[in-house]
Amino acid sequence: AQTVTQSQPEMSVQEAETVTLSCTYDTSESDYYLFWYKQPPSRQMILVIRQEAYKQQNATENRFSVNFQKAAKSFSLKISDSQLGDAAMYFCAYRWDSGSARQLTFGSGTQLTVLP
Amino acid sequence: GAVVSQHPSWVICKSGTSVKIECRSLDFQATTMFWYRQFPKKSLMLMATSNEGSKATYEQGVEKDKFLINHASLTLSTLTVTSAHPEDSSFYICSAGWANVLTFGAGSRLTVL
């Protein structure tokens, strides 16, 4: 079974600084997707960034980037120039692409606080 | 972009009654939808996979008779919590896939008195 581990229950960062959230996963599959979702106090799940396992290049979305280490099964999220609006619970998620079975397996989450 | 609408956003009911939560894909068709449950400050736990025109697939430990799922059309899945009890109080979230990405509804907070 696939598992996703986030070892940092809470993190804090000063506004405008950079923070990295950690995620490791366990799978025997070679073809899969990894995601970071953000859940602000409204509790709406928002996709931050995604990475296809077959791609060696790390995904980036504006201030958000990932460090994908396939061999180490590590998928960390870096937030640059942190903003107050980045404060949220961040979930790392894994999905094995088996056609119709597209459910996500989530990590336990990291609560990010942005200090002004 | 793909939008998933979930209704109601908040519902309070008495113990023993049933509550229905709707999940709609507004601008795309979804043959498969997923229902998650989330406790405060915890992660999302998959409850079941809803399949259009067929029976839902439930995760281990989820009571099928307690959480009835119906996916009667390509844009609508419903979750009915039957004979609700206080321990069923939780945040329920649905999601549907579009272009290899899962889009989530805004969630439904259920409080059972």
C-alpha cells in the first residue's frame, strides 16, 4: 500500500522569507503523480503544484517549487517570498495512475504559519 | 477551470435523522467522484469511490449502510448519512477528476446533535 509521510506537523516562516515543507512517500509503482494541496481556514482544498514521476525536471509554479527525488522517494515544497496568504495547512498527496482509480492518498499535513 | 460544487456547506441535524450531501461537477462530466472525511486538524481519509451508473466502492472500515452513495448522472453524486449519530459529525469533502487533477468541493460540515 502507498503511504505518504509529512514529518513536520507545524512550520512557521517570516513574511518574505523562504520555507521548505518535507514529504516522503512509499510506493512500488513507477508511474505516479505527486501533489501539494493547500487548505486555508475556509477548508477549500486548493492545488498548489503537481509533479509527474516520469519527469526529471522539478515542477515550479510562480513562488512554489518542488524538489523531487525519485530514488529517495522525497517530494518537498519550497515557498519563496512567503506571503500572509500562504498561511494554511499543506497536504502532500500521491496518486497512482491506474486509469479510473484516481483517488489521492494524503499525508498528515503541515500547518504553516506566516509571521508578519 | 473545472469546478466542483458541494451542498450544503453546513448542516445541523438531530440524532437518528438522515442527511444528504450533494456533489456536482459544474462544467465537466465525472464518471468517478470521491468522498473524503476530515476530522479537525487531521488529514483527508477516503471513504468511497462513487461510480456513475454502478455501485460505489467503499474503503475498509466504512459502513455501506450508514453512508449511502448514489451517482445517478455524470454530474451528480450524493452522500446520505443515514440514522446519523454525534460520532458522524465531521467535515465531508467530495472531489472529481479533470485533466489528471482532482478538484475538490468546498466541503460540508455536518453536526449531529
